Amino acid sequence: MSHQQERGLFLQGEDLGRALVFSSFWGSIFYLLAFVSQLLAFRRPPAEVQSKPTLTGAGIFVGGFVGLGTLGIAIVSLLKGKSPAEQAREQLGTAGEGGSNSVFGTALGAGLGSVVPFSVAVGSMRLAERITGVPAVGPQEHVDLPRAAAVNALLTALIAAAVTRITGWVARDARAAERTRM
């Protein structure tokens, strides 16, 4: 019986920990970016920020992101027949080899793809508003959502470029260290 068959559909041990940490970290980052983007795109500053709906929205969004993200990681692991750690080692093995083209492509893809988490984060804030009775960022008529989505895309692209570049450097340094040990 293979390692993957023993594990079944559910992530266990370190794999589960990795999935939970990864999805909660990125869920928090995406929510924070959506929130900050709305503040930066506010038509008539100053914006009013209410902590109760902001934190309620964060809980809704991050909780959903962790649940769906962990499920997604489990499904990909099952389909590929490899643990998240094995997949990460494979990706790090080639990280940093694409140079600036890889960084640009990743940034562009992340910027375009940011529409989905931005929309879900805004939806979480709207749900939190219904629960608490006040908006997270207000007054709502001054929130320019198209402009906020554009700001969010730019911020997401910049973060993706930085993470890609840093990951490439770390991977390249790790490969160089491995070669010197041999």
C-alpha cells in the first residue's frame, strides 16, 4: 500500500498543519488587502472603520478560506498522489530558474486572479454588516469598489512578485548549499 493510499482523503499530521497555516495566512493577507484597498479607494476621506463588522467579516472570510483551502489542498494531494511537502519540494526545485519572466507572469496572474478573493472578502464584509448592523468601512456610498478592486489587484501583484522573487532566492541558495555539501 502506498503512502498516499494510507493517508486517504484527509490530511494528517504535518500535512494538515501546513494546509491550515498556509490557508489561514493567505486568507488573512487577502482579507487585509481587500480591506486596505477599500480604504485607499475611498472617495471622500476620512473613512469610518468599525471594528466589530471588520473582525466579523475577517472571521467569515478567513474561516471559509481555511476550510475551502484545506479541502483544496487535500484534493490536489489526492489527485497528484503526493503530500503537500513533496509538492513543495518539487516546486522549490525549479523556483528561481525562470528569472524576471517568472516574476512578471506570477504577478500578472495574481493581479488578475485577485478579483475572486477580493469579491469574496467584500461579500464577507457585507454579510458582517447585516449581522452587526453597521458597515466595516463607511459610509458605503463613498466606497468606490471598481477602484478598490484595481488597487487590490496592484497590491496583490506586488506581493506576488515579492514572494516569487524571495522564494526563488531561497531555492537557489538552498540548491547552492546542497551542491557544496556534496
